[in-house]
Amino acid sequence: MKKDARYYFANLGADVMRCILASESQDNQRYESSLVRARKTLGAMRSTHRPEAYEEGLLLMRAMEYARVSGHTQKLKDNLNSLIAPYLKH
């Protein structure tokens, strides 16, 4: 089965959620390993030749970093759950 941009975007959402949860619990080791996984997923998304999906993935990664440093992780978690939910139905 060939993996498409939807597959990678949903996985990126899960990776970002793991990063957020690790950050909230101040588990730096788990945060870093989740961040590595998110970057790999983002790289794999690029191979789907859907530049708009890759760009959205980049924006999601930036939003995660902003939420982490600004202390707005709960808002991002809520928005991320809403964003990813439709991809999980396919």
C-alpha cells in the first residue's frame, strides 16, 4: 500500500501531540525523540509530491514550537485534535 499525504499528515499530528505532551510533562528526552520522529514524518510527507501538505506540516511544526514556548499548548492540542480527526476516518 502506497502511503499518501493524508497518512503522513495524520501521523505528523500524532507526533506533534506526543511532543506537546512530553513538553507539558517536562520530559525533555521524550520531547526530543518525538521531535525527531515528527521531522522524519515531515520528510516522508515531502516524498508524496503534495507541496501544500508539506507546507501545512511545516506550519504545524512551527505552531507546536510557538505553543511550547508561549505556554499555549492546551489550545494547540484542542485545535490539533479537530484538525486531525477527519483524516482518521479514511
